[in-house]
Amino acid sequence: MGIADRHIEYRENPGQRRFTLGQPGNALIAIISLNIVVFVLILISRVFYLYTHQGGGPEALNYDAIEWLALPGNLTRLSERPWTLITFMFSHGGLPGFALLLNMLSSMLWLYAFGYILQDLSGNKLIFPVYIYGSLAGAVFFILACYAFPSLPVNQQYPYLFGSNTGSTALAIAVTTFSPGYRIFRNIGSGIPVWTLTVLFLAINVVSALGYGNAASFAILGGALAGFLFVIFLRRGMDGSLWMNNVYNWFINLFNPDKKQERSNMKEKVFYQTGGRTPYQKTANITQQRIDEILDKINQKGFHFLTEEEKNILKRAGEE
């Protein structure tokens, strides 16, 4: 058994994976929850509008609050609704009844599939940044396409962009760039490479967007570019998620004054046994607290972010 497998044995339920639906701080579940909450609110607004406008005819039946949450392709209209730069990436609508439910379900399944793989590869802190970068890049490409190709949007005075597809595209490309050899459904032969799933996802979304004759297909390309560049910069030592996670932690700490702004350095609390060794070769005492700290780091960042000292601690703990 390798070091990467040993840390699972220190969990209370060693047979389970690292991330579960009920675990605090799970960014993937947080994103899916935001999408579901906004989706339910949109459905409730439809019912409420229909109830309060009885006899309103087709206008009441066709009301959709997505117009107030989706990103407009017109800059003038966007300046009137700046909040849509954030809300569009968590909003689903624009379809009638059952078709909307199917669209929402498929979007969440794709989001969970790629988000889970990235979470398994690199930890928990990259999910939100990649999703947001991809969505914003998709928004830029969408607006540029609306101005460059005004004939694309059909039957709409103002074209709109909404949904999680741009963020999911960024996650898909990030996963494929990060580890193209990653395989899913390993019980089927030697497994299916993740890039085939990515190609299928892109094909479905691009064809669907082109079928509606709007600029959403360009938004997909923007999300793909963002996911690719994020991993490329990460490999060169430029982690685009750091500032976003720091802002998030700062904001959370505003409402939790009892929590320290910075975690104390655990190395200051660890006693070292030197014995007959040179002062430069030190061996850390293995304590449950130290092991828990290392496991938390694995959950948040991934196993490959551990230092050699931390890997040795896990290895020694597994042998003992």
C-alpha cells in the first residue's frame, strides 16, 4: 500500500471517499446547491406571478424571472443590471415545464461529474475559482460575439446568457489538461479516459447552442479557454485561486471574530527527537493532531501538495 492510500485509513469510515455530501467546506456541493436554490426560486416566482396576474393571458403564462438574472449581451442593458455578472452562472430557465427540469438535471450531472474529478485530483480549493473564471470568460466571449455577429441571436431583442454550462466547461477542460490519463468507470475494461467525456460534453453543448442560433456557443469556447489557461498557469507556479480563497476566508472571518485570522504554525507545536542524529536531520513526533492536520491539507489541496516531511509522517504512522 502506497502513502497516497494510507491516509484513508485514518478516517472514521475508511471505506468511504474523501468528499461526501455532508462534509463542511465542500465547494462542489456548494455550487450545486446555489444552482438548485436559484432554480427553485425561479419556479416559485413563475407560480407567484401567474397567481397574481390571473387573466393576464399568454404574458402571465410565459413569465420567466430568468430575464432578471441572466447576463444580457447588450452592454447598455448590462450596465442597468450589473448583478447579472454573478447571478447568470447559477441561473437556469428559458424553457417550458418538463424541458426545463431535464435541462437542469443534465446540467447538474455534468457539473458534478467534472467537479468531482477535479476535486479528487487537486483538492477542494480549485472548484469555485475555476467555475467562476470559466463563467466570466464565457460572459466576455458571449458579449463579444453578440456585437461581432449580431445576426446570431434570433427572435430576441436582447440575447441572454445563463446556466452552469460555461463553468462546467472550464472544469471539464481543467480536468482534461490537469490529468488527461485519468480514467472513469474503471470496472469497464481498463476504464474510459476522461477526455472522451469532455469531448462528448463539448459536442452536446456547442451543437445545442448552434441549434438555437445564438451566441452561447462562443461562451462555451470562453469557458474552455479559461479552464485550460488556469491549469497552464498553475503548473508554472501562478495559482489563480489564492486571492479568491483569501477573500473568501477574510469575508467569513468578518462574521466569526473568535476565529484567528491566521492558523498557527503547527511546526512550532511539534517536539523533535534528535537522538544521535545531526541537528539538521530531525524526526517529528507522530501525534493524532499532526496527522489530522496533514489529512485536512490533503482534503483541501490534494496529496501532491504535501511536503516530504509530511509524507514521511504518514508513512511512519502507517508502518507503526
